[in-house]
Amino acid sequence: MYTFLLTLLILDAFVLVIAVLLQAGKGGGLAASFGGASSSADSVIGSRQAGNLLTKASWWCGGIFLGLAFILQMMSSRSAAPKSVLDRLAAPAAAPAAPATGGAAAPAAPLTSTPAPAGQQAAPPQQ
């Protein structure tokens, strides 16, 4: 479903670009508002024109683009939601794997705080 909606979004983007680029200019733009063109009320407020096919197509494609982008964003954020810290604490910790040897493992020797000098044995621990 995500791939289908993404494909629709890309196709809609192409149609939107074509519809916007094929439209005729509506006036002088920003230069007209500073006296570069006629200073009539139409240049300040703008004149109302009947919407032609390209204008309607650009509005519809823009709305569809925003809607699809919002839906796709919601779909992608829900699939990559972070796990809760409490979920990680509830999961049991994995035990370390035993060494893969053919025989039985030798018991580990107790660690001492200071190593015994060469030639002398360490004193047994006090109980």
C-alpha cells in the first residue's frame, strides 16, 4: 500500500509541475505592487478571473499532493515507532553462550586483588 501511494504522489507531482508551468502569467508580480505597472485597483487587489482547466488542475493536484504526503508521513512514522524503555526492561537478558568445546569447561579460578610474587603461592581466602 505504501509503494502504491508513493507512486501516486510522484505522478501527482509531475502533473502539478506541468499544470503550474503551462499557466499564463497573471500580472507583473511583485514589481506591479510597487508602481512598476498600472496603479489601478486591479493591480493591487487583483482581478477575478474564471478558473480555467490548468488553474483547477493545479489546485486539485496541490491538494492531493498535500493529502498523500500527510498520509505517507503517518504511515512511515507508525512503522518506525521507537520501543518503550519499559518494554526493553521487561525482556529477559540473554545469557552468555557457553564456549563450544568438546569436553567440560574448567571452573574459573578466583581473582585476587594482588598477584602473588613468583615462587610463592597465594594465601587461601579467610572464611
